[in-house]
Amino acid sequence: MWFAFFHEVGHILLHGKRDVFLEEKGVQDVEKDDKEQVADKFAADILIPPAELKRFLVSGEQQSKAGILEFATQIGIAPEIVVGRLQHDGVLPSSHCNDLKQRFDIMSVKSPIIKEPLPACEDA
């Protein structure tokens, strides 16, 4: 969730507010791919600064829950962000440390604006 949020922030800050990004299946656009990669890097780097990640990987603690928890605390982020990054980068198998992730169910959100839980979306 946080990666996706900062990815979109990256598009706005780096590519301007006038660009439109739509998900399209089967359509390849080199400029779009480049902008997507830049937004991905922006999100990854803002969540976990590259120098901090490098230090953590050199420490050898990335395979243990205790190491992940300590690193997350040191840099001030949620452990699930660290787990997601390590899994995405292939450092940690996708089956490891998933208990450190918290699920966010947008459908159960209640707020002063949204009086009732949102209805389930139907597939088109």
C-alpha cells in the first residue's frame, strides 16, 4: 500500500500533474516504461533510503524477523515495508516473514465522510 502511494506521488513530483497514467494490457510504451521505473525507484528510495538498505544487507540480518524489526525501528518505518522490499528484491523468499505484514481492508473503513463500509466492487 505505501509503495503504491509513493509511486503515485513520484509520478506527480517527477513527471508533472498533467501526465495521465493508465493501466493498459498488452500496450508497450518505452516512455511510459521509463516513467514507471523512475516512479518505482522514487517510491523504493523514499521508503528505505539506499544507503540504509545497503548497510542492512551487509549486516546479514535481513533473514531474521528480529533483524527486520530492529532495522525498521532504526529507520522509522513499519516492518511490512521492509519485508515487502526484501521480498520484491528477491532477498527474502515470498513465503518468509509474512506475519510481519498487516492487511488493510479498505472496505471496512469508517470515517466521518464514509458513514457505512464501502460496498464490494463487482468485476466488469
